[in-house]
Amino acid sequence: MRLKNWYSRWVMLDNIKGHVLIVMAPMGSGKGTLIREALTVFPDLYETVSCTTREPRPGEINGKDYYFINEEEFTKKVEGGEFLEWAIFGKNRYGTLKSEIIARLEEGKIVIAEIDVQGVEQLHRLIPKEHITTVFIDAGGWEVLRARALLRAPMSEEELSARYERYLVEVASKDIADIIIDNSANDFTPAKNEFCRLIESLKNRVYTE
């Protein structure tokens, strides 16, 4: 399971002009594809890159998919107060750097962040509600998501078991989302269109405030 970190150092955000769009979804839900499509349609969006201590999977690129760092580097960043939030999932640590979000919000950008429920709770304590929207991508039950995930990359039974535990937490967190997008159909287009409409509405809000 992923454990909430109680050691995060908070910062006050009092010069926000932009908006954070948090995307929550279980593994295999298609959230990565939705985000990539949105970045193509709206090239001025910024997608945060999280830090992790896990090893890269085949095809993953450092600085694009994650910042892959070791335990010592992660600990230094924690002690230096560089994370907005960080937590443990399985045997690895994951965290969102302040530098990935704060400067962009002050510049008036829309920032897309893939963060789980613990991180969402922490960011909601930090960022005024009018500057943050949480969307949940609903793509069906565990067996569907498990099959999708295994098509993307091989996983051990131990990792799948950990992912299943995480899935149960993520599905239970759906109630905290502001918006739920259905991506359970074979046709990806409706979910993509709904996601893009949401971003367009946020852009209009940011630019008129």
C-alpha cells in the first residue's frame, strides 16, 4: 500500500493565477493517453513529472515519465523541503516537486498532475479550491484494467498484488473527484472530447479572472 507522508513541509501559495488539474485513475485506465492527447490539442499546458525511487520500466524516459532517483537523492530532497507531497507505494517512494507546480501557477498556467488520493488531500490543503480541479477516469473493473496494464508492460505477481491494493484505494477515492470521465468503452473519442472540453473551460476561467 502507499502510505501518507506526514513529514511534508508546506508552503503558502498566495500569488496563484493558474489552475491545477489533478487526474486520478487506476492503472490501465487510459489517463496517460488522455493527457498526451490533451497536450497535443493544448500545447501551452504543463504536465508535472514526479520523482520516484523505482527502476524505469522498458520504454520509460528519465525526465519525461519520471525523474528516476535513488533513495539517497530522494531523502535529500525530503530534508531540503523540495516536495509539495511525497508518499510510499510498495517499496518505492514517489513525490511531486514544488518546482513542478508553484512557478507555473504563478505564471498563470494550467498544470496537469497525476497524483493519487494522498497527494490530492495534501494539495487541497495547500491550494485554494478555486484554483484546483480533480477529475477521475473511470475505465471499468479490475480485470479489465489488469489486462490493459499487462499489455503495456510485464509485471510480477507481487507488483500486480500491490497494484490491486492500490486499485481498491483509488476506486474508493472516486467520490472526492469534482468530475468523473467514463473511459470504459472501446471508443476512446468520447472520453477525449470530454477531457478537452474540461480543459477549455479551465483555460477560459484562468484567462478571464
